[in-house]
Amino acid sequence: DGGITQSPKYLFRKEGQNVTLSCEQNLNHDAMYWYRQDPGQGLRLIYYSQIVNDFQKGDIAEGYSVSREKKESFPLTVTSAQKNPTAFYLCASSIGWGETQYFGPGTRLLVL
Amino acid sequence: QKEVEQNSGPLSVPEGAIASLNCTYSDRGSQSFFWYRQYSGKSPELIMFIYSNGDKEDGRFTAQLNKASQYVSLLIRDSQPSDSATYLCAVDNNAGNMLTFGGGTRLMVKP
């Protein structure tokens, strides 16, 4: 059953803590993306990766980091430098760069 | 800064009516246009995409693109209560490799 999975569904972060959000896809897609969505807002691009071992900053990369060591995995770390991390985080993938993007179910991050 | 604008709504229509959702964009070089539906608390799901001027129909959904006027619209015929959701418009950039999303229009279909 092909698709994009994100875990956990909910994540709680304490002040000063780094947390990592998981994104896995078994669609054999080359490109992967991370977006942030705030209540009542559209999606804003955090990081994207066109191919394994390569990634680029999006519009709001400060306070976030990513890695792309495997084609199917694109984890996002929310660092302590991100002062307002509470949001809905969405991972997406596309078969190639610039192709139609499909989304995972999302992770909701809350700050304790 | 490339912009994609949508009326936040809510747009309220009675069941069975046609819902019309509009989106304008600022990048004249944009080539690909997408409509996503997002239910409350869920992730966006692709409804349809359009690349060429004119209309593209898929079931009850019709996407309309007018590049000269820089707008794209989504028509939903025979609206159902299950269509109640937020509809996101997404537009690629001039290079065709990144999407900019609008803020979404919330649609409410009343029985």
C-alpha cells in the first residue's frame, strides 16, 4: 500500500528542546518537501529536497534542519532556535522536481 | 514575493448548488495550477490541476484558468455537505519547481 507516512501524529516540545518529525514515502518519489501551516493560513515551505543527499532552504528555514540520507526518508528537526514552533507540519513528495505534490497526514506540534 | 490570493470565506452554498472558488496570482510566468481540498485537522488532498487556458472537467469539479487575467477558479457542481472543507489554490513559480499556496477558502455546504 503506497503512500506517505508521518509520525508522530502529535508531538509536544519543551522549551529548549530539539524534536524530530519523521516522514517516509514508499512511492519511489525523488522530491520531498516540508511545509508549515498555521491556523487559518496557507502552507509555507520550510525545506525541500530534489534528490537524495541534497536539500535546499525554503521560505522559512530558520530554526529547522533536515537530512536526506535515503530516498524514502526526509526527517525534519525543529531546533530550540525556532521560537514559535506550534503549527501543523506537512510532508509532501512528488515523482520529480516540479511535479504534482502529494501530502502525508501531518504532525501537529505543540509547545508545553 | 510571489503571491497567491484567495478569499478566506466562509463561502456558504445550499446543497445542490454550484460553488465557485476563485484564486488570483501575481507571477505571470506561472505554468501549473493546483486545487487541494483540506478537511479540518487533515492534510491537503489533490483535487485537480490545470496547465492550459480554459476549462478542465473532472466529475463534479471544473477548473478554469485565465492566464491573461491571472486567475484560476474551481467550480463544484451539485455541491454536497461532504464538500464542506477548505480549498487551497497552489501555483508554481516561473521556474516551475516550487509551489506557492494561497490561504484557502472555507466552503460550507448547507443541507
